[in-house]
Amino acid sequence: MSADLPLEEPARRVNGSTARGANSWDHSFRLWDTYFAVVWLATLVFVLGTNHPGWPVRVTAAALLLPLAPLYVGWGRVILQGDPPDEQRSLRYLLAALALFLPAAILVGETRQMTFALVPQCFMTLRLRWALAAVTVINIAPVVGWALLWWPSDHDVFFSAVFTLVSLVFSVAVGYWVIKVIEQSQERAELIAELDASRHELSRLSAAHGALTERERMAREIHDTLAQGFTSLLMLVQAVEAELDDDIPQARRHLALMAETARQNLAEARALVAGGAPADLEGVSLPDALRRLATRTEATLTVTGPVRPLPAGQEVVLLRACQEALANARRHAGGGARVGIELMYEEERLTLAVRDEGRGFDVDAVRSGYGLAGLSARATEAGGTVRVRSAPGEGTTVTVRLPALPAAVRSDP
């Protein structure tokens, strides 16, 4: 134990930091006050109740002990609660306490009971070497002074010496126990502080991750809904401008599509704010939602396999994937390119394929693009995959495959 405590540091300082801060002395100092009061009162009772020496000596010893209580309350208690205890003030306090204790202990041997209250204070306030020196004085000086003053019998001196030796060993053991308690309390305090810091950091990182995830989700939703709708509106505006002079019926049809797209965008915006299902899926099945989407984008839809209810998450992934693929086809396939949508309900998986007969592109040359990255992220979150097949002049096919969930899960709303 002593090897862990540098002699140059206060005994109460442990592992380079103070032992204050959520240790046992902080939380139970009233218990220590009670302990001091009990020892002090018991010592007074022993001093006044002994048969030897006479009353005048016993009263004198008791009179010397009385100021120890106010000395502790007014001075020692404040020092003991220091962070860490001021060593100079501690020395002055303990010297004052010894100035009262030692004469009384020399006069009346029963006064030595007070060592049980003074010894712990030495280890709590002084450096280890000074604490050991003070404890030695507290235990030995009263016996030596008592023997020189009263010249007792050899028998009494022998037993007093043995008692003093036992008391000294016990005092040192108590001192090391005090230090051990403080050390363990400090370790627990540090662990608790580290745990609290870890919890705060985890909470902060969790909040930051949640905010980032939500921003990414909103970015995907806006890209797959509002941004695509506005892109469609711009393309329809361009088409109407070209048709106003030559093909009024077609222009009117495109104006109707613009109005429908605008209403759909407004519904999507409201759904995003409310956190509800996509507007296209509101109250309809996935094939119906895709059919609406195909109508607005002049694409064809084919549904194969037995249509069945799907978990809401899968329907959203397939709908958003279709919207993204159609938006890419409008932007990159070239005017007039035919686009086909195929939804396949299979026993073990669901497949959505969007094909266009446009210009195509080199898939390996694509290094960026939020749309395909967001589409891939959605499919991965749902346990599925995305595959893009294309080549210059050969059109593009975007295929999304999701696992078919068990019947118990599929039945969930």
C-alpha cells in the first residue's frame, strides 16, 4: 500500500488526483462527526469515572479534553473537508489538538481512548510520513509521560507498553484502511465520471447520427418525390411550348399532366411534413400506385405473379425505385424513348424492373449521382439489391430485388 502512495504527496491524495469528489467521506461525513462525538464523550466518561488519580487531576484532564470538540467543529471539520486538505492548516490544527490531548493523556491514562478519533485525522490530512510520525507521538508520548509522572509499578508499565504497542499497530492499520477506502472511493468516482462522460458522448453521437440519418432520409425523399416532380413539370413545360403552335390537343393533354403532377407534388410535400405514407400509395395497392406513375410519365406497366399485400416499407422502396428510374430515363434516355415497368411477384422475392430504349451509358464510367446511390441505400436497408445494366446505344435497365417476407410479417400493416 505504501508503495502506491508517494511520501511527497498528502496521504489523502491518491493516483495523482484528490480523493474528494463523490468519495465516501463526502457522502457520509455526518457519520464521521457522530464517530468523533461518541469517542470524545466516551473518553470524558472514562476520565471522570476512573478511580485513580484523584478528582482534581481528573477534572483537569477533562477540562483539557473539553475544548477538543469545539476545536474540531470550528477548525478541524473544515480542514478535513478540504479538496485536498490544506497541509499547513492541518499541521496547526493537529498541534493544537495534541497540545490539549497529550497533557490530559499523561495525567489520566484513560484519556488515551481519544487516539481512536485523532489517528484517522492524521492520515486524512497529512502526508504519509508526517501522519506516521504524528500517530507514533499520539500513541507513545502519553505512556512515556504517564510513567515519568506517576512512577507506576513495573507490572503497570509492562501492560501499558504492550497496550501502546498494540494501539500503535492498530492505529497504523486503521490509517492504511482509511487510505484504502479513499483510494477505492476515488477509483469508483473516476469510473462513474468516465461512465457519465461515455453516456453523454454516446447520447451526443446517437443524436448526431439520428440527425444525419434523418437528413439523409429527407434528402432521399425530396429527391425521389419533389425534385422528380419538378423535373417532370419542367419537361412538360418544354413540351407544351413546342406544341402550342402545332398541336393544341397534345399541349392541353400535357397541361393536364402538369396539373396532375403539381397536385401530386403538393400531396407528397404534405405527406413528407406529416411523416405519412407516400401520396401515391395513399389508400391504394402498389400496382395501382405504379399505374398512376406510369400514366403520368407515359410509360407502360406489366404486373406478373399473384398480387399480394406487402409491408409498407417494401412498397415504399419499390415505389421510390421506380420514380428514380423513370426520372433518370426522362433525363438521359432521350426524347421519344419508350419506357416499360415490370413488377414481378415471385414466391421468394419481389422484382421491379424499369427499362428504357434510350441512349444508354457506360455504367463503369459513372462515379457520382445521388439518385442511384439513394436507390441503392433504400434497397440495402430493406435487405435487397439494385442492378443497373446499360451500354451506349442499348438503353438502360434498372432492376430492384427484395426478399419476400414470411406470411406473418407480410400481414403487418
